[in-house]
Amino acid sequence: MVGDRLRAVVRREVVRLMELALSTEDEVLREAAVRHAVTLCRRTRTRMPRPYARLICRRCLSLYRFSEGSRFRVRAGRGKRVVVTCGKCGAVNRVPIEP
Ligand SMILES: [Zn+2]
């Protein structure tokens, strides 16, 4: 059982790790920071803050980077969605756009 107080601490730590991951050019550090943040969220059943969750590939847990070939495509029509392709593992993630 994880209390609200602990969850607040976890959330702060997750934000710190994700900001670190986003600001470093060190690939090893970046991967470790993302993995640690995701693990923290899973263990404590804390939701990863949305803006960060959108940047992480669900298959390989790397951050989407244009420099590594990640692509964002918008599919119009009914059920509008953004299609994100991971430049690292090639996984395709679809994010529905709320009306
Ligand atoms: Zn991936």
C-alpha cells in the first residue's frame, strides 16, 4: 500500500529523473534515468505525468528523438490520432486525440 505522502515524493523524484533524462546528452545516463523513473512508477503504482509518458516508447522505454529517426504523424478523419514511430525499436504507438 502506497500512501499519498509517499506518492508525492515519488512524483517529485520521477519529474527530477525525467528532466535529467531530457537535458542530458549522455545516452547511458538518459536510459538509466528513464528506466528508473518507469520502475518507480510501476512499483508504487503511480501514474507517469502525461507530458513525460508521451515521450517514452512503451516497448523499449527510450525517449523519442527526432535525431534517432522517431516520427510523428497525424492521421485525420474520424478517430483522429497521432501515430508515433520509435526511432530505436520501430514500435508504432497510436495516441488518440480527444475532441
Ligand atoms: Zn522503442
